[in-house]
Amino acid sequence: MQRTTVRRDRLSRFVDLARVYRGWSRQQLATHLGRDLSKIVPDSGNPKLDLVVALAEALDWNVGDVAECVWDGPGEPAAAPAAPVPGGDAAAHDAHALDAHRAGDWRAMLDAARCMLGAARDGATRARALNRMSGAHDGMGRYVRSLECLREALDERPLPAALRLMLHVNLANAHYALWNVVEARATAGEIVARFEAVPPDGRLERVAQAFATMVRGQCARRMMEREPERAHAHARAAKADLVRAGTLLGTLAREFGDESYGGVANTCRGALLEVECVLGERDPADAVATITEALGNAEDPLIAPPGDWLESWGWWAIFGCNVAIRHLEDPGFHRAMAIFTNKAVEIADRLGNWSLRERAFTLEHVRRRRLARTSGFDAEWVLDEEDVRTLAGTMGRFPAFRDVGWRILAEAKVIEQG
């Protein structure tokens, strides 16, 4: 079946669902959607944004969830239990989920995790299945659903201590992804404090310590922007944690031959460049030059292998934008921002990384507003339909981004295709 037909069918199902949900007649629905009764669903199967927004309002859904389901397929509840699998083996489903995770096949991982949940016969296995589901949702950028899965997992009983620890680390990271900085910092801080009192024992605890330290450090870095009057205090806290996390992760990478740890350690090193500029320990122009040169490691993201190392260079680009915003004047500011936002978008598209997309949209919006304010020149922001779909998906995934997203749509020129 052609993609156009598939999308048109999906959109028709959404229209019918909205009508039933609201108890409206077809004419009432058409009026709400602002469409002629005979032309609610476009022949192309590609709805305009106002139709997606109206459907989301009618269904009490997030705009991003509606957009994702129309273009990518039907959505699923965050942690809806799968039907029991006759004769299914939870351990086998878990192994399939892990294989899919290594391959970056998030939909296959979600399917396997749902089967694992259906086959689970005890609280610990259900919690592990929900943790796998959380990882799959995280990979697809469904961070709210990821967080919900982790909360459900932590409600299961009984939970082995090691599993509970892993769930808390993932919970801190999920809060961080959603910009719930206070919650992320508190959760990560409890884990860090635990290992300050009693040193970690074994690989799992060492990994938990390293990642919790990193999350706490990254939260402190983000607090530099949220509380500028305490920027130096937050920067000092961020530096201590990021240096420590980078050391712990680097050691894990060497000891266990796992380059994913090395990629995350590289993210910590990039974040330190931003922090050191705030502390006055590094010249911002030098930091921008260092980041620009380092991004040569991701010169062509399309041929670079996906994974934590490529993602780390995407975050280096974001850290470079933050340095430029705080410290650079025109025209160096605009030149640096253009380089860094373009690279972040390239890497985000290669990885399907919604967190990088959110930052790139937000920072480009900051650049354009600054240009209009300082020069009086309002450069036209042109978005095609693919850009709008990505923007809508970002708005659905990050509640805190929605105001910025609406402003971008109000200010940009949208080019309709076909």
C-alpha cells in the first residue's frame, strides 16, 4: 500500500476517533476542524498543521502524539501491558529487546518489551520489562512515556536492590531529558550521596555512580541559565561533578572495552568547556575554536557510525551555542551559532535524537531574535513540511518547548509542497 494511502487511512481513523470521543455529528466535527465536510481528509494524506492541532484539541492529546501517529503509525500507551504470550519466555523476550537496543531498533525493542511484560509472572520481571519499554520510548524521543514506564516499574514489588538502583538512575536521566532539572538533580544526588557513604561494588554500581554524577553535573550546568545570579556557584558544582563523571566513565570504557562509556565521557568534556567559560577559566573565543575544531570528528554525520560518540559531538555543538550566546558579540556570535546549530541538526537527524532537535530549534530561535533586536533585520525563517513535522514532534515531546514552538510557527514562512 502506498504511503499516501496509508497516511490517509490513519488520518481518517483519527477523524472518526475524534468524532466518537466528542459525540459529535460529522458536520459538527467538520465545523470544529474548520473544514468542508467532504474535504476533511486531504487526498495527499498530509494534513496541514492547523488540522493536526484541531484534532489534538478534539482528542485531548498532545499535538506531537497526533502528528507522530499520523505520519509514523499508530501510537501505543506508554506502559500498556501486552497480552499474555502463551508459552512465551520472558528471558527470551528480554534478550530480543537487548539485541534491538544494540541495533538501535527502538520499535522492535518496544515490541519485545511488551511481550516480556505479557509473559512476566513476578514483580521484578515486570519491572525489568517496563525498564526496557522505557528505553525504547527514550530512543524514539517519547520522554514522557519513558518516565511513566519507570514510575510504574518502581511501583512493582518485590524489587531487587540492583534493579531498583538502575531504575532510579534511569529516572534521573528521564527527568533531565524533559528539563525537570530539580527532580533530576534530587534523584541523581541521592545516588551520588549513597556511593559517597559506601563505595560502589561491582560494575553495575560503578556505572550507576558515574551516570548519576554526570546527570547531577549537567543539571548544575543547566541551572547556570535558570539562576544567572548564582551562575558561578552552579558552575563550580557542575565542574566538580563533570570532571568526576568523565574520569569514572573513562575508566569504565578502558576496563570493560565499552566505547559507549567513552562517548558519554566525551560529552562531559564538552560540557566543561561551557562551564569553564562561566568560571572565567577559559577564554570563550578559545572554547569556540576548540569546539569548532573538534566537530571535525563528525564532519559527515551521514557516514559516521551512530552511537554515543556521534551524539556527544552533537552536544558539543550545543555547548558551543551556549558559549556563543553568553559571551560572544556580533558578528562572531552569528557565525558560531550558524556552524553549531547546523551541525547539531545534522547529527540529530542522523540519530533521530529529539533532545538535540529541541535544543537546535530553541537556540536558532534565540539567534534570530537577537539578530532582529540588535540589527533591526528580521531574517525570514523558511520551514518546509518536513521541518513542520519535526517541529510538531518536538513540541509534543517537550512540554517546556511548546511556547517557543508556537512562536517559531507564528514567525516562520511555511512552504507547502505539492
